[in-house]
Amino acid sequence: MSIRELLFGPGRDWLSHTLSTAEHASSEQVVVLDDGTGLQLQDSGLLYLEPPSGRSNPNSESLIVSAGVHGNETAPIEVLNNLLNELMDGKWQLACPVLLILGNPPAMGANARFIDVNLNRLFGGAHRKPEYRGLPEAERAWSLERACEAFASRHPANLCHYDLHTAIRPSLREKFALYPFVEGRNIPASQIDFLLEADVDTLLLQHREGTTFASFSSTTLGAESFTVELGKVRPFGENDLGRFSGIANALRRRMKGEKPPQGSKPSDGITIFEVVHEILNTGDSFRFHVPDDVANFTLFDPGTVIWEDDTTCYRVGDRPEGIVFPNRHVPVGQRVGLMIRQRT
């Protein structure tokens, strides 16, 4: 029986195994590749990779890479599955510890963003709120936090987390990353270089601590973390993975422990935006004046009314402002969108 069959069962790989075990935890399995790399299947969609002791880790880092926190964002899931298949087929060797995560298996199986509640709003302890008690996604957030904490405890040095997504709407900037807010922290040049290597040329600096997966790993684990948006939502099997070769190549290079490629793109090739206003659904009188089909990073002229209710009216300031993640169909109190401005 092959290593893949021992770990995932006959005829399966990690993705098909995760989809088949979406409704229940899988029993923990451990296998060792011919080169000594250990693979530990800790739960459905949760896989710990460890190179053999004594193998050089030139970049002295450890990686958490997640996808499928929103179940219908399938391209990054397929990217991670393909990288794992390459590793298991002996096409390259692992140099650093890695925790691979497929975040929401039930939603993946249903081709849905989520089942009961947005998983990417439940981290940093938000899953403990009374309104989420007993929901499977709250339990999943808790278990993912525990797995990441255990990984970080074992591999605390130079920890990085990349949470991979695709967007539910078009974007004028197809690939962009969000850098969670941590008081007093500046983004390292090496992280900008990695984003550019992955064909991500736009960076949005968050303005406050949030409840996303990347925010949790930044604030709780001290990781260099990013939410990385890589394109448009499509069902499994309909993705042009050639459009995701940048992130696949960059992650493979990091996992192999190789240095950045020669002739890397200059760090000033990235465009940086900052949040100037967070739009929240304020209740029954809330009125959002952005069309449902507007693309991320669409700019609005000074003075444009973006939203209002019976007591407040938000207008664009004295410089044009863009919008990202506009979505009027969220519960009261949740984020409807972010107004942003390019850093000068």
C-alpha cells in the first residue's frame, strides 16, 4: 500500500479525503515519506508536515498555510493539494515545518461560503460569543486555534501564516493582501518581497485588531500573517491554476527552504493602501449607496455619500477613496465594507 493510501485511503488524496470526512473528525494518522519527512493527519483538513531531524532549514522559519476558510473559494485549496501531491510524489523535499489547513470542510463539500456563520469572523475567541454557541463553525474555529497554538509552541521561531482566499466579487486589483493590525508593527521587507514573488502587488494595512484567522495568528501567535486574495471564486474543477502559479511557486520555494529567485521584483513595486473608515450595518435605518456589482478598489470622488442612517452620513473626504469587500447582506453590527486610501 502506498504512503498516500495509508494516509488518505484507496484512490484518495488530501482534498478528496477532506471532502469525504467533512462532517466528522478523522482519526489521527501518521506516515513517513522515503526521505524521512513526517506527515501527521491531525483532523479533517488539518495536516502537519515535519522534515527529518538534521535536515537544514536555511530560512529558519515555520509556515502555516490555510485555504478553504470560505468553502467556495476553491483555487487556493487546489493549489495546496497540488503542492502536497508533489511532495508526496518525491518531486522535492521539505525543509521547514508546515501546518497545512483546509478551513471549512462542510462548506467546501456544499460549495458554500459557509454553513451557519462566516468562519473568518470567529477567531481570536469570537467563537465563544453566546450567539455562536453550538454551531459547527464555532467549534472549528476553536479547534483551528488550538492546532495553530500547538504548532507555534513547537516551532515559535520566524513563524509565518498565509491565509489564502479568492473574492466573491470582481476586483480592479486582482491579487492583494491584507496585513492585520498589531500596535507598533511594521511590515518586513522580506514579506513584501514574498508577496511580489507571488504576483501580489497590492497591500492593504488593517486599522484595528480583527477576528479573522490571520489576525488571530498575528496577535496571539506573534506570526507574520496575511490574508491573501488571489482572484475570483469558482467551483472545484473550473479554476485556471495557471493564474495561481505565482503563489504556488513562492510557497514551494519557501517550503523547500530556497532563497528568493534572482532578479526579484523591487520592493517599491507594491502599492499600499490604508483603511480610512469601516462601514458597519447599523440597523433598520442603514442605507448603503454602493451598487451590488461594484468591484473591489473602485474609487469614489470627494463628497460622495457612501452610507447613511437616521443619525449619520458618511461622505468621501477631500481625496478619492476606494472600497473593498462591499456586502450589504450582513447581519446588524457586522462589516459592510472598508473605505481605503492609497498611502502617499
